[in-house]
Amino acid sequence: MDYRNAVFFKRNQGQFMETPVALSDWKLTIEGLVKKNLTLSFDDIRRLPKVEIANTLECSGNSRSLLKEKASGNPWTIGGVGNAIWGGIWLKDILEKAGLKENAKHVSFEGLDKPLGSAGIKFIRSIPLEKAMAATILAYEMNGEPLPLKHGYPLRALALGWTGANCVKWLHKITVLDRPYEGFFMDKVYRVFQKGEDPKSGEVVKNIVVKSIIVEPLNGEKLPAGLVAIRGSAYAGEAGIEEVEVSVDDGRTWNPAKLIGLQQPYAWRHWEYLWDVEKKGDHSIMTRATDTKGRRQPENARWNVLGYGNNGIREHAIVVHIV
């Protein structure tokens, strides 16, 4: 297995599939507000025009544990994000093949995974038709290899630039609807809401927000005086990265970082700042990104009950000790 796939974060609301479905038994059905129901085999999928695209995928709750006030959910730090080259087909190609009725507004996805817990609630999500037609693929490859089982083999929906909650794994059914799918994981989870508010009244978690993270050096690391390489990644969902800045004095001054690599839609950019430091002691390092739509990371995150979308500059600061 490609090492990049092996270390890519894994998260699922239902049970992870333990045994891959036989491709001879697997079918994808397209139904609902379509002019013609379709049932496609894996060979049918592979015969459609292929697309390969770099896409950064982030768990909606990534960085949740960095919030000063505790929020509910898995205690991610910065590890719930990864970038891969995904291979598959455009969703629009099969929706056009099925034909859309005039009242088609949303597209829902259902996987083969079984629910966790006694309630038996299936993980079903829907996305607006505009997103489905403009920037969503059905992926069957990850970094040039067949989609790994824990990432949704044999087929996964991938709403480009949106959080992982919108990217259903082990896909076997697509339903076109006249409204958003109604259910627990649409109405109670993956909503941004405050204490005392009805979750359904909150904004649906969709696009990945602009964010930069430091991966080198490590928080709390002891380093010798001299040239210190500060490196990390920045991403902004459907937008590109325009600029990354680094502060080594707790935000009093900011310095431009060098962006590394190509600018690709939906993919992260690596960045680097070389810091020549002589003063010994503790130093607070922060980074902030600005995307191609002019949006900059906020100084502090906007807290919400489930801790979604933490992209605060101060929440992601690190402290190093120069000796």
C-alpha cells in the first residue's frame, strides 16, 4: 500500500467495513427524481471518462481539542486532514445519464457500512444539486491505487473542497431529492450551533475553511539558536491559498512565508519560513493564511457545541524553547 494512504486519517460514523465487497456483487443504483433509474456495475463505472484530481480532505471536527472551551466529539488536534490524488468519474456524468427532473434539488448518498449503536441510524448525507453537478467525483482510486477499504472501497463520493462528512464511503445508492435529506446526520450532527439552540437551525457544515497548520518544529520542542525551519500546510477548500504569514513574537509582527509547489484547485499548499533566532528562551510561533477570495484566518476560532471549523490563529500556535 502507498504509505500516504496508510497514514491518511480514518474516520467513520458507522462501522468500518472489515471485508471488501466482491466487485461482481457490487452495484450502484441511481434513483429518485431522475427520468431513468440506473443500476451500474463497477465495470460500467470504469468505462466512463476518468478524472484525476488533487483534493484535501478534512474531518469536520479537526482541531476540536485545541479549543479553549471543550466541545463535544473526537479530540482531534491537527491530524484529521490529508491530501491525495483521487481517481474516479464526475458525478455529473451519471446524473446526466439518468436525466434530472425539474424539481431535482439535492443528491443523497448511502453506503454499505452498518450503523453503530442500538438506534441503527444509517449515515446518509445529501449535498445541493449545484455542488453535485459542478465539483463532485465518485472516487475509486487514491494515490494511484484502488481505494483502500477504510476509505470507502470500491467507491466513495467526494464533494471537492468540502469536509469529509459530505463524502460518503462504500457508496452503493444515490437518490435525487427535491429537498435536503432529512435525518439524524443531516439535522442533528454537522451543524454549527450554540448551547440552547436547535441543531437543525444551525448552518450545515460544508466547505473547508481557510487554515494553516505548523508541522515543523513540534510544539514544546527544544532547538539550538541559529536558523530554524518553520514548515506547514495551508488549505482553503474550494479556494486556493494566496498568502501565508508567520509570526515568531506572539503576533506582534508578521513575515511572509514561501509557498511551495503548484497551486491546484481543492489541494493544500506547503509553505516554509526560515527563522534566524539568537534570543534564548520560549518563543510563540503562529501562522495565518489568506485564500484567493481574500478571506484570512481569524485570530480566534468561532466556538460551537460540536467544535467544527476551528481555524483560529491562536488555537494553532506553538511554543518552542531556544537553548
